[in-house]
Amino acid sequence: MIPQWRKEGFEVGRDKVIRLMDKLGLQVKQRIAYKVTTMRKHSHSVADNIVDQNFNPKQANQIWAGDVTYRVPGVQH
């Protein structure tokens, strides 16, 4: 907004905009910063895909699977 107003000939700065917005009861809706949660470059090796979408093993204990589910107490989905 400030660069546009300056282009139109208004003398404004950050503090003046804050004062005017406060006077008019306006608030800025701030964006929440995106937090990267994955490590793209890590030293761990990726396991081979030995299942290859064949989920019908010929005998017991050939394929094992696991799941990690995070639950926050008091929050229902």
C-alpha cells in the first residue's frame, strides 16, 4: 500500500499507516509463516521397496508395516 500511495503523491510511512489504521479500527491479518518440517538432505538411506504393491504375502512374517499417528489430547477430528 505504501509504495502505491507514494506514487500517487501522498507522504506516508509505516508509522503513519499504523496510526491511521488504529484510528479507523483496522487490523492487519498476518500470515502464519510456513514452517518446513522435512529434511530434504539427510544422511539416512531409503529402504528398498520390496513389497512393490503386492500386499498378499505367500507366508507369515514376510511383510511388516507400522504407523505413527500423533494425537493431541482433547482434540477430536
